[in-house]
Amino acid sequence: MKEIEEGSELRLDFTKLQKVAKTGRPVLPVVVQDADTREVLVVAYSNQEALEHSLKTGIATFWSTSRNELWIKGATSGDTLQIVDIRVNCEQNSLLYLVRMLGGGVCHTKDAQGHTRKTCYYRSLQNGKLNFVEGRSPI
Amino acid sequence: MKEIEEGSELRLDFTKLQKVAKTGRPVLPVVVQDADTREVLVVAYSNQEALEHSLKTGIATFWSTSRNELWIKGATSGDTLQIVDIRVNCEQNSLLYLVRMLGGGVCHTKDAQGHTRKTCYYRSLQNGKLNFVEGRSPI
């Protein structure tokens, strides 16, 4: 996992969605975007229960496809996300959560200084290798 | 489809990823974001072939999970997306394409004026109903 998360080798896991489907739980992809900076922070998954919990509490809630349970983001880490708006796509088969970060970031990994990474998209694919772009402007 | 795309009723299709998995093709979700305005435009799916085509041509290419074929975005509509950067998430199981629009938009739907919608996320969930937010600031 360390190499996958901290390495510069591209080792994409194209089987993710097949694993998600095998849980037998119908879920949708949710793009999570910082409402202020507009950085894309993470892609997670949601179902009816997670959506209702997000709407009721105002805290971004997902369905954990690895633990197969409701995932109230930040419940243990403190990296809570406040819901600012929820957008639905044309075909109603994906969601966009616009959020405000109440904690230090979104990613479960940490940067070289030991800080929670704000976004999960901290590497850019350049000439077949992954370059770290954290701390730099996302564009 | 018309009601799903143009209506104000929330009718989420939570079965999307199960359908995607049933194609038997391993694909990843790809968030497509405007590199300049940072609007999230669409979530699509990609595999090795689509990623390689995107890198080789500089044009955002996906795997169509409905037609089960390579989908060079804009090849028929003209709504091509130029790749500015490709980001990879921590777990290497999703992608973020930062793009520049060379056509009129991204969505296959059209607004009241008959123009291609720039983003697929043109509706906001408010009190259980979908409100159209197109033409307004995304936040």
C-alpha cells in the first residue's frame, strides 16, 4: 500500500468497480469538491442511507465499500466535511458534494511533514511516472 | 430519460456501478474538471486503452460503459476536451482529468436555449427536489 500511495510508479487498480459491485450494495460515485477552492478532494461512494444521513446532519457521509458500512467522514479522524450543496448529474447516476473542510484534509495519507493531505489527487501523471504536486496550485 | 434529465424529481439510479461491473470490463471512475474554472463537468469511466489514448492524443478519452467501446469524447459532437493534466488518487483506483473545452460543453443534454450544457451537474438537491442551477455560479 505504501508504494501505491507514496511511490512514483503507476499501478492503477482497474478492478475497483468490480470489487464495489461484488459487495452487492448498490452505490453511486460521489465527487467531493472544496466549495471554496474548488479543488477535487476525493471520489467516494454513496447509497440512499448515506445520502439521507448527509442531508439530515449536514455532514458528508458515504458508504464504505471496503468495510461495507456507513462512513461518516471524520467520525474518527476529525476530518469532517460540512455539506454546502449536493449536485446531481443528468442521468442521476452520480453525485457531486460541495463541501467545507472542518478538519485538516480529506486523504487518509500524510505528506512529508506528517500533515493529512488535503486532497487524494496529490500526484500527476507525467511521462509514465507519478509526480507529487502537493502544496502547488492544483492547475 | 427526459424526466430523469429535465425533471425536478430525484430518481437516483443506484445500480449504475453494478451495471458497469456486468460489462466485464475493468474500468475506473474519472472525474473531469475544467482546468480554468475548476467546475466539475462529468464523471466518466476509463480503462488502460482509454488512458493510453488520452495520453497519446491529448484528447480526453473514456470507455463507454453503455456501448462498451472506446469513447473519444467529442468525436461525433465536436465537444472535444483537451487534456491539461491527469491526476491519480492515493489508492490508484480513480483518475482526475483536468481539461480545456474545445467545444460548447460536456453534457449530452441541452439547456432551455438549446445550447449544450457545459456541465452535467446542472441541478442542486434542495428540500428533496432538484433545482436547476445552470447559468449561475457553481458555488
